[in-house]
Amino acid sequence: MPAPHKSKIVNTLYIVFNQLTPVVRTLLLLNVAIFLTQTIMQIDIPAMFGLRYIGGDDFAPWQLLTYMFIHSATNVGHILSNMLGLFMFGTWIENVLGSRRFLAFYMVCGMGAGMLNNGVIYVEHTLERQSIEAFAKTPTPTKFVEHIEAHEHFLYQANKELVHSFVQRNGAQASELELKRLEIAKRNDHVVIGASGAIFGILMAFMLIFPNIKMQFMLIPVEVKAKYLVSFYMVYELVAGFGYAGISNVAHFAHLAGALVAFLLIKFWKIKREY
């Protein structure tokens, strides 16, 4: 027979799970099922259904839908953080909006985040191409290094000496070809996955509808109103998006885009503040 304490934990989880609203419960099951499938069966689902850059060779419109149900198999924290956000705040918003409207809200926030993030990437690639064209006009070792540092930061940090000597050893023409090769490779390799855009939409909706509910951030034993805590989080995402919080592979602008779409939807639907 199972240990009594284990049975109690299972029963508690069962009760909590059944108290979730239907769409939140379905989304949790779907995301976890996909994550377990790719992890156990070792299927590269992100490569198949992740959101590619709109200017890349492998972009397809349906990826705007599929990408938000896929999480990194090598980073459990990725799906845990997103599903925790859905679990904690999704039911509140579904109760206010109703299940059908909440599903539409979730999908539009996720897809809108993907589209707007692709727009940001488009601007980044446009600036990168302009930098390559500027280098081609007056190719110097200094300009080559400046371009790599600005547009290939990870590569530069890992290979500083090699980068500084590359253009001097290989000449301007070879250096220009290398910059173009890197730009094309990055354009085609760019993949965005995760429900974060939709989850940040839920956070924004929570802040607008329940601004004065007090929340506690992680392990810090201080309660802060939702309007202050979520606003601080959004400011951090903006700062991190511009690289001031360190370089990472997190799509911070997708998070902000999801929040922006949520803000517009809540205002368009004229959802009133409840607390």
C-alpha cells in the first residue's frame, strides 16, 4: 500500500488540479505532454515547430501558433516558470473573461508576441546588413571588430584574439564574406519557443484587473501590490532586452510584446478593475 503521506500529497494535487478553470487545465496538460514527449522520445520538436525568423528560409506562418506550446528539453526551468505563471494567474483571468474569451486572449497574446518579436529581429538584421555594407565600403580591422562585437557578441566574447587578427590575416574581401556568412547563418538558425509571451499577457491582465492584490516575489518575504511588482518586472524585461542585464538567449522583447497585446485587449474589451 502507498505511504499515507504520499496518498495525501496525491489527493491534494488532485483537488488543486480539479479546481483549475478548464482552459488553464487543458493548456497545462498540453504543454507538459509535449515537453514529456520530446524529452522521453528525444524528438527535436523545437526544430520542427519553433518560430523561425520571418526572413529565414524555414519560416512558416503556422509556427506563430505552434511555438508557444514548445519548451526547451534541456532547461526544465523554462517550462516550470511558464507553467507556474499559468497556474498561479491564469485561473483568475479565465474567471473574469470566461473560458472562450480567455482562450482567445491567450492565443492572441502568444501569437502577437511572436509577430512583434519577429519585427524586432527584422530591425536587428536590417542594422546588421547596413553594418556589413558600411564595412565593405571602408574595410578596416577596427570596423570588422566593431561589427562582430555589436552583432555577434557571443562569438566575440569567446574568440576575442581570433576576431582581432582575422581581418588582418585574411584581407577585406574574405572578411566581408565571413560577415555575410554569419548573418545568413544567424537568420536561418534563429528559433523562438515557449509560452512566455502568452504568460506575460496574463501577468499584464492580472495587473490591470487586480492591481491592488498583494504579491510576494519568490523568496523575498515582502508583500508588494501587483501593479508595482508586475511594472517592475516589465521594466526589467525592457532593460534586459537592450542587453543591459547581460547577454542571454531569452526573447525579452517577446515577453514585452505579449504584455503589450494583453494591455490593448483588456482596454479594447473594456474589462473593469475588480480590486
